[in-house]
Amino acid sequence: MSLTRNKQNLSGWLDISQSLTGVILTLFLWTHLVLVSSILLGADAMTFVAKTMELSFLSADGHGYPWVVSTIAVVVAVLALIHVLVAAHKMPLNLAQQRALRKQMSVIHHDDTKLWVWQAITGVGIFLLLPVHLWLIGSAPETIGPTGSAERIWNDGVWMVYVPLLLCVELHAAIGIYRVAIKWGAERALNNRSRIKKIKTIVSVVFVVIGIASLLAFLPYAS
């Protein structure tokens, strides 16, 4: 009985940890996209945002501290790793579990289960692509800006990483927030699940459009 209770307590803590880290990472993602979209307002706006992130207003010479951005990248990496580890306990990791899931989905057509599968698939994509992005940013934070970012994105071909990463993180984050909202009672507050799904879709599309527009806005600054 005690063993069962301990397993339930552990499962509960894992669920809370997964939800908490997921919400934090999603809020960071959306904030990050909004800050990057400053390029849509021009080079000066992007430079201001980049320097502010480096706490330039606290340095005597106004150049800031690029290591702050590297630190943020490390923190995001740690949170993402924790999120992956706690989410793994619900993943179908072996062939038997995967077969059971496919069989269930062929018999029971449940929309939320399909969303969960898409979340798992995009999670794998993020797991492969996010470390590349964090390394590029964290190892050379001083290059963040209109010219440096444009050089990395378009001249170095990193857009081939950023575009699929953008699609994966936005779909994954939107589904995750939807599932957290359902789990913690937003369905009752908003009356029905379909309304939350519409909000999820709108938010996801908006941020994908912002992300793609921002990537394209760097093109004129590529040498």
C-alpha cells in the first residue's frame, strides 16, 4: 500500500514538474520571439533590445555583459533537460508501448490523444535542434544583433535549423499550454474545450508568423 502511495506521489510530483517547466519555457519562448521581432522595427530597435539583454545600462562603457545571454542559454538548457526527463515517464519508449498506442489510436479516434502524439513528435525535434540554437547563441552572444544574426541565419545557413525548430517549439508549446489549461481547470473557466483549442491555434499561428517574418526581416542585413 505504501509502495503504491509512493508511486502516486512521485507521479504527481513529475506531473507538476512537467507542467511548471513547460509553462516557464513557453513564456520564455514567446518573450524571446517578441524580443527578436524587434528587427521588424529596424536595426536600431534590434540593437537596443540586444544591448538591454546584455545589461548595457549597468556598464560604464555601455557595451554590456554578453555573458548574461550565455547564462540565460544555460538556464534554458537546464530547464529543457529537466522537462525532457520528467516528461519521459509518460512517453512510449519501447516497441510494445508504441504498438499499444497505435492500436488504441486506430480504434479510438480521440483528438486530445492525437495532440499528445504531435507533442511527443515535436518534442523529439526540439530535443535534436534546440541544443544547436543554444550553443550558437551561448557561445557567441556578442554577435547577436542585426548584422551578426543575419550573418548566422542566412549566410551560414542556420535558417535550416531555425525554421523547423520554430515550427516544432510553437506546436509543442501551444499543445502543452492547452493540456496544462485543461488539467488545471481552464476548461471550466472558459466553458468548453473547443474554445481553448481555438485559442491554442490562434496563438500558435500568430507566433509562427512573427517568427517567420522576423527571420525574413534579417535578410537585408546579410552581407
